[in-house]
Amino acid sequence: MLLEISPDKFDEYLKEPCMVDFYSTTCPACVQYAPIFESAAAQYDSLTFLKINIDSDFALAQRYGIEYIPTTIKFENGEPVSKAVGCISQDQLEEMVDAP
């Protein structure tokens, strides 16, 4: 499942395992990465895939040390367990999803 959520709803979704794409609509790499993230979201039922536009609330990006976008973070039990910076490939994203 792929959801684009507002930053004020973010903590509600951390109760379950999820993948989060921190992005901006003005970032060319983010635009390039969007279909990769969306494709993975369609493949995996075990995780919720969330998109957070950092332009809406930069404080959330600061909370997780986001310095470059796109940044993808896998969360489990409310905590980040892995992080990838930049436009990663479909294979790299799937490796993140499948990693224990």
C-alpha cells in the first residue's frame, strides 16, 4: 500500500513496519525515483509505503537527519533500521525491504 501522508500523521504509521520516501516535488532525482518506489509498494503487502514531502514540514526531515533527497528509510517498531540516500534502483529497494 502506498500513501502520501502529511507530517502530522507520520507517527501514527510508525506503529507498523513501513518504508518511507522523503522527497520534494522540485527535486529531479525524486521525480525519477517515484516510479521505483511506487512499483515496490505494489509488490509488497507486508509493508506500508509512505511518501513524505519535506517541503510540507522540514522539521520531520531534520528529526531523521535527512540532508539529501530522495532518502528512503525502513522503519520497524517505530525506529529506523536502514536508510538509503539518492535515487536507488529497484533491486536496491527490494533488498532494503527484504532485509531482516
